[in-house]
Amino acid sequence: MYQHLLRPLLFRLSPEQAHHFTFEALGAAGKLPFAHALLRNQFGYEHPNLEREVFGLKFKNPIGLAAGFDKNAVLVDELAALGFGHVEVGTVTPRPQPGNPTPRLFRLPTDKALINRMGFNNAGAAAAAERLRKRRTDVIIGGNIGKNKDTPNEEAAADYVACVQALHDTVDYFVVNVSSPNTPGLRQLQEREPLLALLREVQRANHAQRTARPLLLKIAPDLTNEQLDDILVIVREAGLNGVVATNTTVARNGLRTPASEVEHMGAGGLSGAPVRARSTEVIRYLHQRSGGTLPLIGVGGVFSPDDAQEKLDAGASLVQLYTGFIYEGPAVVERMCRQLARHMRVERG
């Protein structure tokens, strides 16, 4: 129904208009009596084989929603009812900011991809924390945190610390986002020395709280193997609990969409099917180089149960989707969970 009826209607709207419409529709549906139970009955799927413990947290299933969809923690209850085992909100910054000028989100249907340069548009950490305090479900929540656009890189650590302090009691784990291509200069923080210094500051703030949350790092797919080796050293030295691999890419190679159209869309991060192979390569490399000891969340080009299985087979402990959710619709989570549960039953005999 989604792909043949709802998606064609949504795709007649601009991508950002479709996003807002979907949010309003889900939010309105969530206010109806028994709506969450109906959504769980239609889209949820639970099985003991899907449960897993990662960095000390118990997940009902390995399929999560990546950061970027629910930036302001508006729909976590409704998204939980759709079957996600975890929802990562954000990217959240300390102060509200509008993000980059529109248009800033583009579809590439031929490639099953998106290009975005949203620019961390969000209502700020305090607003997200207030909404999360009111949530009714126990779904695992990740807090994806970043710096405000006007904060110099030399002062970036203070922004990440502020987010940790504001969100600490309302999320289950944190993800430090230094890999978005849409905040000027942000990716410079992925260099070894500035990144290690930043993460040590964030980790100090995290451990200063009553209970330290698992702290993860989200990395770009555009890093070289030498840079990935540096990431492994940084993870160890900063005492991180895992890595989210990967964010969007600035690369444009291999697209079937005409180059003139892509060029007209302009700068931004490319997500979706074109990122699948590289994301899986990064996961496999980190898994092998760490001896399988580093928890990984696999993101990038996850559209089908086979895509999710590919990430898990490469070494991911959990999988997230975003662009795949846009293109495949809400039933994709149930399909993934059902096939993964069957696969795990076969593996365990």
C-alpha cells in the first residue's frame, strides 16, 4: 500500500513538505484512542531471537531509526509503535538553530537516495529533553549531539558537553556527531588530536553524571583505512563504547541520476542505496581490526532484510535506517525483524 499509493502521493510534495506532513499525520494518529496498540499490532514484530544486549543496554530487536528523522524527539512513542528497537533523536545542538536555507533536501529516486544539507536544524537540547521526559514507551533512545553552527571548532567541546548535561537523564546512550558534511568545518574535528581532545572532555562530563551513559562516535564513510585505524586508537584512548558507521557521504560517483541534476541540487550528504557498499566495508574493516570487540551500529543503504543482514554479517551489532524508511515505508521494520528472526532460528539450530 505504501509503495503503490502513499509514497507516490508523498513524492509529489517537496521532500521537506512530505516530511512535515508525515510528522503531522503520525502525531495526529498517535493522539487517537488505542492508536499505539493498533500501530504495534499492524507493524510490530517481537521474537526472543531478536533480543540482544549491546554496550550494556537490552534491545528488543536490532533495527533502529537513525538520527535525522526525529530531530526534536517529537514522535518517539509513535516510532516505537512501528516496531523500531531503538530511536536515535537529533542531531541536537545546545541552542536552537534553523539550519541551512531551503531547499536543503532532495530525492534521487533512480538511485533510491537522498541528498541533504539540513544543517542541524533543531529546537535545542532543552526542548528535546523536555519532550523525552514525557514519553510513554520504554524504547531505547539515543541522543545524537552536535555543535551549533556559530560555535568555533576550538570551543566545540563545550557544546557537546552542554548537550550531555541537558539530555543525560532522558537518553540511554549518546552519539557524538562530528561527521556531518553540512556544518562548515565540522569534519575537521575528525582529525586525531582534536577529536581525542573533544571526546575526553565529553567523556569527563558524561562520567560526572550520576550514571555514565554509553558514548559512541559517528563517523563518515569517506575516511581512509589509515584514518579508520586512528579512529580505533581514539575509541580506545577515550574509552568509547562503540562506533556508528556511517554518516552520509560527500562523494557522488556511481549515481544513475544525470550529473546535471545532481550538480543542480548542490552540496550536501548523500544517503541511501549508493552508500550501502562503502558503509558495509567500513563496518567490516573496523570489526576485523578490532578483533570483533568493538560494538558497531551499521547505517547506510539499509532498505531490505538482506541489507540489514549484510550489515550484521559484516560485524554490526545493531542496524539503523533512515532513507530506507522514506522509500520503503513503515512495514519495512516488520519485514526485517521477521526475516532476521527466521535467520537466527536457523543459525541456532
